[in-house]
Amino acid sequence: VNLGKGVDVLDAAAAFSRGQGVDAVIITAATDSNEPVRQAAHMCRKRGRIVLVGVVGLNLSREDFYQKELTFQVSCSYGPGRYDSNYEEGGQDYPIGFVRWTEQRNFEAVLDLMAAGMLDVKPLITHRFEVAQAAEAMNLLTSSDPSMGILISYPRPAEGEEPVLKRVITLDAARPKASKGSVAVLGAGNYASRVLIPAFKAAGADLATV
């Protein structure tokens, strides 16, 4: 369902489910509005499930949930393994017989679907930038301009060229001078761009590099 083409998501869900309502709705939005949860409740069948992955308004309507006996759950980001240092940093996997869908296996499944052409994300891409324009892409994320999927392209290595760019960073051993200081942010994920960076800006931080 491409909302950019004026398709009504409630009508689309009703048509897809033949008027019965869908089994489950996964919300990945980032907004203060309560509308995503309200729409999810209307899209679900009786005793359906709503899973919140993103960050949205949570002023729930008891009537919507009561009449359909809906189940609401907040997902911990990408799946089991998230925020577990043994898993994410130590490489300690969870046995597939006990945890079928881990953080890594969720990513693998999505990438496999994209490679097979079964998951088309092209309609979600609204902007494209070269990696040298990453700062512009970051500014777009924190601006009020509408955007959905922002794609950053990396240059392909020439034939015979090393595929990995090797760069050496040399630190100056001189004693730093007292100053207000700046903040450098490594990584521009959803949480960083929607929560951390706006909070830094609101606090008056000088964002030198993203």
C-alpha cells in the first residue's frame, strides 16, 4: 500500500482481508500522533494483535480494544538479542530451536525477501544521496521537510582497486585548548536521528560531524 499515491490504508486493509480485518498490524512510525494506533485497531480483526516497533502516541481508546479484545505489545527494536552485549558484541547466538527469530535472523529474512524480489522497497525511497552528501541527508532527517526512505550510495571500487577504503586517522598529541567543544555523532539510525540528535540540538550542542 503506497500512501503517497492517495491509497486509504483502512480501505486497503479491509479489501485485503475481505472485510474480516487483518490478523496483526506492525507499527514502525515515529510520531507523537495517536493516529497510527487508532488506525491499527480499526484494521485488526477481532482478537487481533498490534505490535509497536516505533515511537508513537499511546493515548489508546479503550472502546477500540475492548470490543475486539485486541492484544497490544511493544517490541524491543529489531528482535531478541537487541541490547544484549553477549549477543551483539560477543557474538553469542541464541539456539534456533529456542529462539526462532533473533535480531540477525530477522535481518536475514528481510534481505532474502528483497534479493528475491518479494519485498519491494523502491516506493519507500524518497531521497538519494552520495556518501559525500551524508551531512545533507542528516539535515533532511532533522528538518520538517517530508521524507520516508533516504538512500545513501557508496562508490563502486574500480577494477583492481581495493574494495575497502583504508583510512588512517592520526590524533594530535598536543594539549587541547579550553573551548565550548563540539559533538561528533557516529551513526544515523532511527533512534539517533529521531530522538538523540534533536535532543542534542535542543540542549544547544554544537553538532560538528554526523
